[in-house]
Amino acid sequence: MHHRISSIYLVLLAVIAIHSKAEVSSGTEIRAQFSANHAALISSSLTGRITEFKQRVGDRVQKGELVVSFDCQRQIAESQITETRLLSSQYQDAINQKLADLESISDLELEMSQAQVKIDRAEYIRALAITSYCKIHAPFSGIITEKHANAFEYITEGGALFKLVDTDNLETEMIVPSVQLLKFKPGRPFEVYVGETGQVVTVIVDRIGGSIDPVSESVKVFGRLKDKQTDLLPGMSGAIVGQLEP
């Protein structure tokens, strides 16, 4: 009796497994999540007080647009000092070159003046690099989604300023049952119904994840929008509509 019940139980499990496989291969809903190709948390490269930060969360900025300015009077003054030192050492080295031609100074003195020029030039380049951090421009076009500082606040080096997200170039990420993988060949188009906007957009399969999850028997598939969509935002999602033929 016990053996018979065990056999029936195993048969039922097999039927359920086959039925589940059939549902996956025929009609399981596949969800698509939209995400940004470019997103960055912009941080400060120096310590100082912010003098300008007008943009708000939700504002769109263009690539190269000024977003944050720092009070850099001290850094600018230091760069001017190092520039003056460089000009002075270059002038002294030029004089030593002429004296060396007249054999009025030793080779060591000439080499010392040349070395000083190299040191002062390096100091000047470093000072210029620091002053370049005084103004932060948008590295790419996008929307400010987070703002971690405001004008007149004091920020330390490495402190977060704002998060910038490119909403013009979105991609989709889907978890696809492995049995349907042949339907998602790179370059193949499919349609996604976006729940938040109610629109249907065309997506092109871009690439397939490198491995299949043996537990869920699924794989990640990434796609790109066929046409530019201004109404879509990262985080929106939808479902694939229509039939996909292998």
C-alpha cells in the first residue's frame, strides 16, 4: 500500500513538472525592466565651500553644462604662486645656460637649475589640476535624480554632490526561461507594453547573459529601444506582448 502511494506521488510530481514546463514554454509572462545605460554619483574632488548649485532634483542638464562651483580663491592664488616660481626658475636657468656657454659656472650648477625648472613645472601642473576641480560640469546629458549638497555648504573631498541619470538611452533587462532562449536572438525585435505609460514600444535584443541559472532555469536578456522615447524613465517596467517565434 505504501509503495503504491509513493508511486502515485511520483507520477503526480512528474505531471506537475511537465505541466510547468509547458506553461513556461507557451504562455509565461516575461517582464522587462527599463534602466539607464549611464548613471553616475558625482562627488567632490576637493574640500571647500560650494558657491553655486542651482539645479534641482528633476532638472535636465546637458553634457558640459556647469552644475557646481566651489570657492577656490586659495587654490587659484596657489596656482599663481607656482606659475611665478616656474617663470623665475626658467629665467634663472636661461641665465645659467649663457653662463655655461661662457664656462662661468659649473655643470653641476647648470643641472641644478634645470632640475629646479622641472620641479616648479610639476608644482604648477598640480596646482592647475586642483583648480580644475573648482567647477563641475555634467559628464553627459541627463536628469539629476539625487542632490546631496546645496550652495554655501562646506564639502569635504570625496563627498557626494548629485546623481546624474541618462534617460535618453535606456535598455531593458528581462529574466527569460531558458526554454525560450532561442526566441531572443540578438537583433530580433519584440514589443513591450509599458504599464506606467500605457504605450507599446519596440525593443531590439542586444545581448544575452553569460550563463543560465540552474535553479530557476532562466537567463538574463538585455535589449535596447528601437526608437527614442521621451516618456520613459529608468525603473519603469512592462510585459512582452505578442507571440515570439523561435
